[in-house]
Amino acid sequence: MSAIDTLPPLRAVIATHGLSARKALGQNFLLDLNLTSKIARQAGDLAQCDVLEIGPGPGGLTRGLLAEGARKVLAVEKDARCLPALAEIAAAYPGRLEVIHGDALEVDPLAHLTPPIRIAGNLPYNIGTELLVRWLTPKAWPPVWDSLTLMFQREVAERIVARPGSKSYGRLALLAQWRAEARIVMSLPPEAFTPPPKVSSAVVHLTALPEPRHPADPAILSRVVAAAFNQRRKMLRASLKGLAPNIADILEQAGIAPTDRAEQIPLERFCALARLLEDQAAKP
Ligand code: SAM
């Protein structure tokens, strides 16, 4: 019998520990262990990896990650009510599960792990985007993590993988695709969760690229993209005019028509634009 089979079913865990779902904590639990194992498998072969899990809750995905062979799981959970349930899992997998009781936005536990490191989670929706942006914008690149396997609202997942020309294309797509390979690997209807959220969800898998896809200074690229999408319906010569007095010329040098709009421009051109702006700023 494997360790996962010695643990009580998740519905029983929730009843025993009084884990009524709290909306403020984004608690939409996954109680089907086949499903949580399937999500864990999207993170790839975990046998030689340490995994950081954000928001383990009653531990459905945690069990999946451990059953799929993760060397170690470090789980950060804000809700103290979940800790006894997680302690039961830790006892079933001696030495392989460590739980930090805290806020994932305030603790930075990556330093506690040994590479290769993967990050996984059925994230609380209110902090998912902020965590993703933090993981994609560390001071140094490549990051300490190899991959991210994360549940988002479907609409956010689509923004991460969006291509130029689509309504979902914007800062999140550019940031994610500049530094990672991003794919939607699973779609989940609201009924997969207890309680069901109002919207559908999707799991996105991001693999870190050894180097950003095209050279550019991160701060300049980020400024360009923020200005371009802040007024996404405007022509770029108008939305970017604050960046340089000769912005129309620079756009043309980057292969962008000054009358184009942000959502038509591929990542490569935004990077070219960032490099030209950097060169111009460096000129005496
Ligand atoms: N992983 C569990 C599952 O799939 O059933 C629970 C997922 S639930 C969508 C999100 C979890 O994140 C909850 O357990 C919630 O308490 C926890 N959480 C919410 N805000 C958090 C934060 N700031 N830091 C860490 N955990 C948080």
C-alpha cells in the first residue's frame, strides 16, 4: 500500500479539521486525488526535484506531488486551520514535506530548497498574477526554478499564453514569453472544485529559458510595454511619445509602423525597440 492510500479521503479531512472554504483566502479545493495527481504529472518528472507549493490547503495537490515522487515538497499555507491536515501528510511521507505557515507574498522560501526546483500550486486567484510576475522578474536570470505549474482563472491563463493580435495579448504574455516557454496544459470546469468558483480554470506550465528570448534591458522593456498597453487602443506613436521626442523614427527603426497598436506587435519588435531606446539614452 502506498503512503497516499493510508491517508483519509480529502472530504473526511475537511470534515475532521473543520475546513469550511473561506472566500477571502481564495479557497476552492480540489478533492479528487486522480485529478491532483494528473496536475502533479504536468510538472514533469519530480523524482530528483524539490517542489515549492503555494497554498496546499487540505493537501490534495501536495499528496499528488509526493505520490509522483517529489524529493521534497515545501508548502506555504496562510490558513492555520490546514496545518493539522498537512501534518498527517508529512507523517505519511517522512522527511519529504515541510510546511511554512505564512503568507506567500511575504516569505521567500526558495533559498530553503536545493536545485533543481519546480514551483506548483492551485493558487489563490487574488495573488496568482502577482506571484507569477515576481517569479518571472528576479534580479538575475536564469531563475532558481526550472518550471512553474500553476492553476489560474482561464482568462488569466489565456493572457499568459496569448499571441499578438489577440485581445488577451499584453504585458503578462510578453513578460512570460520573453523568459519562458508557456503552455496551457489542462482545462478545468468550475465543478472540479469545492466549492465551485464562478469561472473556469486552467493549468499553465512555464519552463524557464536559459536566457531571455531576445536581448533587452528588463527595466526598459517593462517601461515600453507598460506604456504601450496602458493605452492599448492608441497608435504607438501617441502612447509611447513620453519615452523619446523622436519616437516615430525609433519605432520605424525597430520595424514598427508608428500608427500600429500595441496588440499587433510581437515580442521581438518590443525588444528591438527597448534596445534602440537604450542606445539613444546612452548617446552623449
Ligand atoms: N491546493 C489546495 C487544493 O488544490 O485543494 C488549495 C487551493 S485553494 C485555491 C488556495 C489555497 O491557498 C488555500 O488553501 C488558501 O488558504 C491558501 N492561501 C490563500 N492566500 C494565501 C497566501 N497569501 N499565502 C499562502 N497561502 C494562501
